[in-house]
Amino acid sequence: MTTTLFDLKRKVHEILEEPYYGVATGGTNNTLLDANMINAPTDDFYNGGTLYIVSANNGSVCDIISDWADTNLTFTLQTTQSAVYASGDTYTAFTDLYLMRNVEKAVNNVITNLPETDLQALDTTVANQMAYDYPSNGAAILRLEIATSKTSPYDYKIHRSWETFNDGTNDQIVFMRNTQPATSGYRIRFTYRARPSALSADSDILSDFYNADWVAAQAALKFVSQRLSAEEGGNAFTAIKFQEIAAMAGGLAVENVDRPPKIMKEPTIGGWGLIN
């Protein structure tokens, strides 16, 4: 199952704080109305918090709540979206106890310190071009594949006639003479071994090599650990939360730490091409 940065932030928030789950009854491009909310909190209660849209028009969008009005049960959001928030949109709301930017920072702190694994990146063939930049400088390239179709599922075939080269700035894959793709517009798929990069857009995807629940638990644990340290252990609520998340993270760690890479490096040879 694909896990995005949006999913990870929501998972971390749900570990850290009890959310409100609701269904919109209307809205605009930057407001969401929930006229059916029961026991609505007081005015400004959610100000500075985070709203995650789980489904419908703005599905997988999260935004900062600039204002919560209890008089008309409306969230006003910081960003104006191209689509309106509408009746039936499901959402999850959090207060400003844990700010969205800090949750994202904690997530990426975990991701960029994960052990190396097999990642994939895409490029596109250019007719008779010999060299293509690495997906990540210094990465260990395990496999290079070229699509034989321009549409899904692309029918990738392993290409073995290439070598590595550095042009002084970038690591590059260089096709051996007469084996370079002769036609533009086909996908090139690199499988390489490296640490995953930080996720920036909410649609950015975590490699499925890593368990999303474990990553979220680790991010939440780091977050609460830092807060506990700042409080010098004086907040009983934070201390209890730390113990709960540590137990959760420990239970997930057994199956998610030090997992071996998935594939071995494919051998490279010379003398043949795939696309003519």
C-alpha cells in the first residue's frame, strides 16, 4: 500500500493527540463547515491546529487552521484550494498542541536516518543519448531497465550494457556504444541503494521497503522525547505519552529494523540494445 507524506503526518498526529473525526456539510475554497458537530469546542479552540482532508474534493490535503468559529461550526484554513470543501468531505482535526511543521520535521528526521534500501527512480529516453544522470549521486546502482511500451504497465526489460562515469559534477550512467536507446519517450527505471530523501510534497511517497506505522511511531517518539527533555521531565502527561509511544515503537521494531535489501546487483555486459 502506498504511503505518502500526508499519510505519515496524519499517523504521527493520531499517535500524539486525540483527533476529531468529522464529515463536512459544506464549505468554500478555504472554509469547511460541519453543521453536525456534536459538543463543539469553544471559539478559537482549533486555531493554529491542523486539518487533514481524508476523502472527496480536496482529498489528501492538509492545512493549518487559521480560525475556528463555534458560532457557525466553521474551520477557516490558511490556504485557498482550487476545489471547494463540500458536503461529504471526511476530515480529521487537531489542535495546535503539535504543529504541522514540527510533525513534518520529525517525520523527515526519521526518514533521512533510515538504513539504506532499494529505491527506484525514473528518467525518460532521449534518442541516441549516451549518458543519464544518476538518480542520486554516490548511489549504488543495482539494476537498469528500459520500457518497451510507452503506456502502463510499460513492460520493462533489464539493460546490461552500461557503465558508470562522473563528469566532475554528477555521477552518470553511460550506455556502451551502439546499445543506447535510439527512440525518445520511453521510461528508464533505475533501482539503486541509498538512504531515502526527505519528503517535501504531501504526495511524496515513502518507499514500501519501510513500514509506515514504524516510521510514524519513531517520529512521534522523537517528538515527545524532545518535548520531555525541554520540560526537564516535569510534565506527567508528556512522560506517560512517552512511555506509551516507546512501547508501541518497540513492538514494531522487531520486524522493521535491519531488514536486508531486496535484490542483488545485476551484472553488466556489452553488445546489445533494446529499443530501435
